Amino acid sequence: MSDVVQYESTGRVGVITLDRPEARNAVNGDVARGLEAAIDRLEADDDVWVGILTANTEGQERPVFCAGADLKAINSGQAGELATARGGFGGFVYRDRKKPVIVAVDGLATAGGCELVLAADLVVASRRSAFGLAEAKRNLIAGAGGLFRLPRAIGQAAAMEAILTGEPIPAPRAYELGLVSRLTEDGEALAEAHRLAEQVTACAPLAVWESRAIVLASATESDDELIRRTNEAFGRILGSEDTKEGLEAFIEKRPPNWQGR
């Protein structure tokens, strides 16, 4: 694993940590490759059902989850290294995966850092956090999904204001708008993300993964296509060992023992 991206698993949860606090966790080539490798491990481990993406903010006077692209890397001609073929920017924003990722934010997520957040499935944030796409202030545009994912998350009016002014959205406001799933006190985002992950992993993993895929597809696909997807997913789920286990556990009034198959 990369020195600037850490990965560890605890029970059913894989935790990915951006670890460049001295550079405000900005994305360079090492971060992009490291984050992609961490997602590879998450997806390949049958014992892990959900991921958490967080960041080390130790020593930062004003915590920054991720400041986006590393401008020093871009200035030195390494811009192409900030994306991977499979994952896009940071090795993550366009990555095809089946397992949900919860992002735990305790600080500023700006530019590409905000786009990493928008590529996750659930967002837990502390009150001191903020989310911004400041590219217009530098004659740039958010090029890693933010221009279409932010409007989907918070509505066009609020997203348009944030994008055209470049001003960050404070976490309490982001919670009101629906970007943030759970709002915590400062320093508590990661702990709350773990609690949320435990609730997700208490459910049947096959059902979670199939449901996630259809919810994401609903942003771009027609109702007819979504009906087809849902029917196919229902058929796959119905024939699984976990469906039989879930029904038997309900009848026997006991907790189910999910196996993910």
C-alpha cells in the first residue's frame, strides 16, 4: 500500500485513509495510485462489505479533508498522474465498484477533494467541515464529476450558486440540502461513520450491493431500464443462500447469519 494512502480492515469494514496532512491531503500521483489500490483491496476481500474513506488531519491548524489536486505536481508536469485509467481523478471518482463507501469528513473538502466526497455513497461530516468547488475563482472548472454530481445531491439552485461563486457550503447547510447523511460534532465524523457502517453491514450484503447499483442508475437511466434492472436483481437475490437464511431467521425469530452468497 502507498505511504500516502493507508488501508486496514476491521470486521466487515475496510478503512481507507488519505495520509498527506502536510500537503492538506492533496491528490498527487501517489495518492491516486494508492487510493485505486485500496479500492482494489476493498472490492477483492469477500470478508469486507463496506468501506470508509477518511483523511489524516493531524497537525493542521485548520483541518482539510482534501484540498483537491496537488498544484505542485501539476506545475512540475505531472498532471496526468493525478488520474488513473480505471478510476479517473484520485483513482476513485469514476471507479466502477459494487461495495458502498462512506466518506468521513472532518474539515474542508474543496475542488477535487469535494469531488472525491461526491463520488462516495454516504457522507458523514463534522460541523466544522465544508464542501466547495472553487475552480471558477482560478479560471478552471470542476473536471471530476462535481458539475453534475453536486446538482444531483443538493438541487440545481444551491449547486449553481456554489459553483458560480466558488464559495464553500458549510456542513450544517450541506446536511439541510441532503449532501451530508449524518452531521456530528468536530472530531466525531470517523466514529459516526463506523456506526453507520455497522448498520449497513447488519443488512444482507447482496441486497445492499444490488440496491446501491439501482439507486445510482436512477440518475441517468429510464424507468423502463430501471424496472428491467430491478427485476433482474430481484431474481438474483431470490435465488441466493442469504435469502433463504433471511426468511428462516425471520421465522425462527433470530438474527440472520449473512454469508454474501
